[in-house]
Amino acid sequence: MRVKTLCLVAACLLSTPLIAEELRMRVQLAGGAGPVTGAVVYLNDGSHAAPIRAEVIQKDRMFHPHVLILPAGSSVDFPNQDNTQHHVYSFSPAKTFNLELYAGKPEAPVLFDQPGIVELGCNIHDHMQAFIVVADTRAIGQTDEQGELTLALDFGATPKPDSLSLNIWHPRLPDNTKPIVRELNSASLENTPVHTVSIELDPEPRHEGPLDHLQKRFQEL
């Protein structure tokens, strides 16, 4: 009976018209000046990821992680592990919220139900900044130190579309409130082993110096 069952399952899998693709990407600086590490690349291929519950920790007057990728519908806790209070907020259209001056961990997480780029800040420590990329797809990831990544695409039993919208985002884009969008011809998925995209980035930000007077007022609170 077990052999027959395995054969039956294998036959069903072989008869199911699933279409799976891989998209290999390389993101580089304009003019080929070098690879772009940490770029978020995603395609809206019709796939959907299940919501999760995640954390953005405040430690050493910084947000950790600096960039968080979330499926739409996910929720995030913002625990404060510093010995100073923080006031976490966002004015981004994808999610506007305000966690007033607090220590420890807020009682309820924040829900991120709309796709988009959410910029985080702290009203007390101006240098603190982080981003949450909310996307409604499983085909998403970040480039490695070589500026490369591979996205697994799954169109299910539906015909492959003629073109796909490729989204590329990085914290240092001149306009980091939205991704750069490039259209890809689906036929090129088979004909081009690695797709290379060039983008322009702002210079690395200056590192934060000693606490200013306002920040010192809230130290140890």
C-alpha cells in the first residue's frame, strides 16, 4: 500500500502544471563603480507570504535591524533595551504611528498591513533611523556583499505574464520613500543568466558624535 501511495503522489505532482523560475540579480552603482550591498529587490509575482511577528530593538541609541523586510499584515514589537527613553514614530504613508516616550516594551505591537516603505525615527535621538519594507510577495530578498541575490518565482498554474515589475530599494536612494521600478520582459528570464541593474546612491551618512544637550536630558530616565 505504501508503494502505491508514493507512486500516486508522484504521478499527481508530475501532472500538476507548476511554473517555477529563478531570477538572478546583480545590483551595482551607476557607472559600474562597485556592487550595492543590502539592496532590497522584489517582484510582485502573485505569491503571498504569511504574516509574522517581528522585533525592532532599540540598543546603543540605534535601531536593530536597520532594515526589516515584512510580509503585509505582520506586526512588530519595539522593545527598548537602552537606559534612556525613546519616542519611536513614523510619518510614512504606508504606516503612520507614534510610540510616545517610553522604556521597556510597549504593551501592544504595531500592525503593518499596507505594502510600502516605512521610515522609523526617534523624537529624542535625531540620528536614529531605520526602515521597514512591507511587501505582498514571497519573491523578495537583499543583495549580498557582491550585490547579488536569487529570487525564486512561482506562478503556480497561471500563464507567465509578458512583463514583470522589478522593485529595487536601498536606504541611500536619493528618494528612499519608494523603490525604483524596472520592467522586465518575461522572455529574458530564460535568455539572461544574470540581470544587472545600476542605481545611484547618496554618500554614506556621517557617524553620530557625542550626545547633544537634549539627548543628555533624557539619559538615565
